Amino acid sequence: MTVAELTEKFGLTVFSGKAGLEKEITGGYVSDLLSDVMGFAREGQVWITLQTHQNVMAIASLKDLAAVVLVKGFEPDAETIAHSEEEGIPVLGTQLSTFEFAGILYNELH
């Protein structure tokens, strides 16, 4: 499944990083602790978080993640959007909780 397919199927908001919408998703990772994601997320995963600051994109880029999904209606700040555009890593949004969206993603990928 690509990021674009996930976005369309679940009505996710695309805040930025449209250049990366065709990336293939290999799995998901859920954490709001940046050091945890840096240590354990894998290339191609979708990171589900409520963190909105630009450091999220630094980690997403370092780990070569497919996308970042912000939950509970959170929106990225301007610096995060700019960094997302530079890196071509989509920042997406949903009104769902972390628990709800993680379950949806898990079921979709398995």
C-alpha cells in the first residue's frame, strides 16, 4: 500500500510532503517519544504521533519513514511543513485517536 492509497482510503488530510505520496508503506510505528522512534522505527514505516514540531521531520528523515500521521486533529507547525516539503515526507492528519488509527493501519497492512 502506498501513502496515497492510505490517505485516500481513510480520508486523511495531507498537510505537506505531497512528493512522497507514492512511497510504499512497510508498517507502522507508534510513539510520542522522539528517542524511541529514532532507536526503533524502521525504514518505510508510518509514524503515528501527536508531536507537531520540526524535530519530528528530522527523525522521519533520519529513519527514512514513509509518512507521519498526526492524530486527534493536531496540525503541524510552519517549520514542520517546510521541512516535510524539503524531505518529501508526507505529514498527514486524522481526527482519530492514536489507538484508533493504529488499529486501522495494523488491520489494513495485515
